[in-house]
Amino acid sequence: MNLSCRVAAVFLFAVSTLAFAESTLTKATDLQADAAAARKAGVPILVLYSLPGCPYCEAIRRSHLTPLAAEVPPKAIIRQIDLQSSAVLRGFDGKSTTHADFVRVRGIKFAPVVSFFGADGQPIGESLVGTMLPDFYGAYLADSLAAATAKVRSSPAPQR
């Protein structure tokens, strides 16, 4: 095989590998710190409850949440929590837990689920469960984010 064919083969392999790689969001590690950042920015916290290898989770991550996470200024603090992960997580209350225990306490049974939280760690509005109608998911997400943002901005500032 000549050099140009080898280079083309390597290039095609690299491109195909990238095309099928899972996109990533920041994994939740410290929701208390995220809540402080959300309070300061006046935005909600958006959490994607996900499973590794879940094609529906990946579709939401790739098509909707990754582009949203790249917006400046941010419209939300976006974090991912994996349903079965033993990764350590500091909850909104400052207590140490794991992703799996955080999910269990909230009654999340499957993925994907997108939930919104205020800076106080309380849920805001209804979660988006599953992929719903895929052609309209972006509109559902935009409406839910707008409602969560309005709720955050209308909440009184915490007393110090």
C-alpha cells in the first residue's frame, strides 16, 4: 500500500472513531459549589441523568446539551449524573454521596432524564423524561429552561 493510501486509511479511521465517540458533559462532583455558581450567575442547574452507552442519552447530549453548555454567557450550569456510578458527589446539602445514591433518593429509574434545580437545590418544574418526540425535543428543552430561568430570577435573594 502506498503512503497516500495509508494516510487516507488512518484519516478515515480517526474520523469514524470520533463520529461514534460519546460526547461528554461535565460530571457532577460538587453540587453545592455548582449551586453557588448558579446563584451568582442567576441561572438554573440542569442535570442530565444518564447511563454509559445509552443511545438516547447520547442523542440528547450531542444534539442539545453539548451545544447549550458551550454558549457564552451560560444559560445554565449543566452537569451529568450517571445512574449506576459509584463516583463521589457532594450534594446540594454539602454531604458526600455517590451518583447512584443521589439518583436513588430522587426516584430516577431510567435514562435519559433532564431535571432543573434552583440554587437552593430544589427541583424547578417538570423533568424531561426520555426523548419524548425527538423532532420537538429542542423546543421542550428550550421551554423548560426558560421557565426554570424565570423561576430562578424571580426568587428572592438568600438572606446572609
